[in-house]
Amino acid sequence: MKVNDYCKAMLAEVSAWKAKLDVMKKTADSYGSAQKERILPLIGQLEQEVTSAQMRVDQLKNECPSEWSPMKNELDDLFGTIGSHVDRNWREISPGDIGG
């Protein structure tokens, strides 16, 4: 895979995570203050991870190094981490899991 193709795919991935985070924020907004206090820091952490991924993809795209597999591995790991955090946090904010 060429670096430019990989970057396009990863930028699409970043956009998908941003959309998921927007849904999580909207869902969290419908909860009471106690639930929001518990959930918003988790969403903030996920936003930081997505922003970090965005910056790394931008760096890879701009620098376009001839040897980019270390950065690819780092990004793949980061997206895996984001995915597991989103899944776990989504379960935490889903209506069935939030107590009154």
C-alpha cells in the first residue's frame, strides 16, 4: 500500500471516530449532571486520542517518508486503542447502563 492511500484511509477513519464521538456527546447531553460528570472526562480522553491520530496522519501525509512502517504500526495501534475505548465508553453511556 502506498503512503498516500494509507493516509486517505486513515483520514476516513478519523472522520468516522469523530462522528461516533459526536453521537456519544449528544447522548451524554441527554443525561443528568451526575452521569455527565462521569462520562464527559471519558469523552474528552477519546477526543484527545482522535486528535492525536489526526495529527499523526497529517504528519505522515505531509512528510511522506520512504520508510513509514513504524508510523503505520503506531497509527494502527492508536486506532485499535481508540476503538476499544469508544466501545467500552459507549457501553458506559448507553441508557440501559446508567442508573437513576
